[in-house]
Amino acid sequence: MPELPDVEAFRQYLYSTSLHSTVAHVEARDDLVLEDISQEDLRETLVGTELADTARHGKWLLAQTAYGPWLCFHFGMTGELAYFGEATDIPEHTRVLFVFENGMHLAYLCQRRLGRITLTESVEELVRRKELGPDARDISWECFSEVFSGRTAPVKPLLMDQKVIAGLGNILVDEILFRSRLHPERSVHTLGEEQRRDLHDTLGRIVAVLIRARTQGDEVPDNWLLHYRSEGEQCPRCGAQLKRMSINSRATYLCPRCQSQR
DNA sequence: TGAAATGTTGTTGC
DNA sequence: TGCAACAACATTTC
Ligand SMILES: [Zn+2]
């Protein structure tokens, strides 16, 4: 699940459940998800203090301790959060468990163990360390128009590159390109001003709708491509049979009729 | 059984 | 040096 809209939902979830409770205990059940830190580092930073604020940049969720340092979550392909009361309810695939003095628990789950947890002194430091581009939510035209300069890559891999724009994943980019009627292999340097502006507008609308869907429970419209990501499905706009191809080893769905521009 | 699944990183070659 | 492509990472399901 975790692309930008999902991480934004996790941020709101953490914000509404886990702030302003003193941390009593931290248990790292799986060292693999700890990035450049130890269980001891986590305990020293968190135990005895509380989480006071949240932030998000791209697919990273951050929670600031009352002392200043930030706890950082990345969800990989299968990460999620679970907040609950009873210790007997600890979910399967819990990799790190935070226990609060009020008896509540926050579990970081990650079935495939591709997610990561780390610490940083500031949001900016993490963005620098990970070389993240500007966040995809509400990215300005000025900012967006610059990311194409000097690039020749196909538009899909470029939009998925977190160093270019942070937050867009495989499913989101397919949706944006479908709505923009752009072929995913179209090289970005062939896009004219008009197409770039349209791409920027579409990106903003798609991201906004998906955030509302993930955070408010709004329905994703029936005519969105993401409902039809399987072999043999038809284009919800023109009825043509959708095509599946591999781009940089990622499954890519497109409508050969709507997105014919190479 | 091999392939595929929402992701990132390190390496390789240009 | 920067960019683009790809294998590797880990787990589960079909
Ligand atoms: Zn179509």
C-alpha cells in the first residue's frame, strides 16, 4: 500500500493516537528494519519522553520527540502501523513495538521487511541524507518544471525517482500518466510546455483525491486505472484492452489507445 | 515452480 | 560526475 497517500494516512493515524503519551518501552523485534541505529539508540531517544509532533516527506513519516530528535518510518512495500491496548493483541509481522506508560501500544509492522526505521535531528537532515526531491503534494509549477531539465529518461522512471520528486510510487505514476494520456516510455525531453503543465495539474489532482480516499475514506472513482491492474482488463475510459508491460522491472499498466504517444 | 507484489540501494556502464 | 538500467534485498501467494 505505502505510497504518499498511504503514508499521509499513517501520519494522521499516528498524530491522533500516539502523541503526548510518555514512552515506557521500545522493543526492536527485528534488527533488519533498523537503519544505522540500534535498539539502544531507540530506547535512549524515546523512553521517558513523548512524541509531540509529526511530519511527512514523500514516503517518510516522522515523529518528533519532546526533546527534539525525530523518529523516522519508511514502510517499504508492506509496512503499516497499529495502535492497540492489549499486549495480547500484538499483530503478526510486528518489527518494532512502542509501549506507552498509559498501557497503549504502537506497532510498526512490515511483512516483507523492506521498510526501515531510523532517527534524525531534523526533517531537513533526513531529506538531505536520503537525497529526497520536493514532496509531491502541492508541488508548485515552478518546482515541478525544473525537474525535467537535463533529463532524458522515460517519464515513468523519472516520476518514480524519489530524488526527483518524493512520494510517487508505481501505482500512482501509472494513474497520473493514464489520466494525462502520456505513454510511460515517453522521454521527458520530448514533452512540450503544454504537456508538462497538464502533467503537473493532473499529478496534483490525482494525489489530492487519493489522499482524501486514504484519510477520509472517500471512494476512488470507478474510472481510475488502479481498479483494473490485472491481465485482460479494459480501459475504463475507452474500452480498449489494457496493456501490461515491464518498465525498469516494474509492472506498468496503460491503455494503448489513450496513451499512444511515444 | 517460478513469477509477481505498493520500495530503495548499490553496482555497472556510458 | 551524472544519469539510466538492473540485480539484490525479503516474504508470501498463486
Ligand atoms: Zn483507453
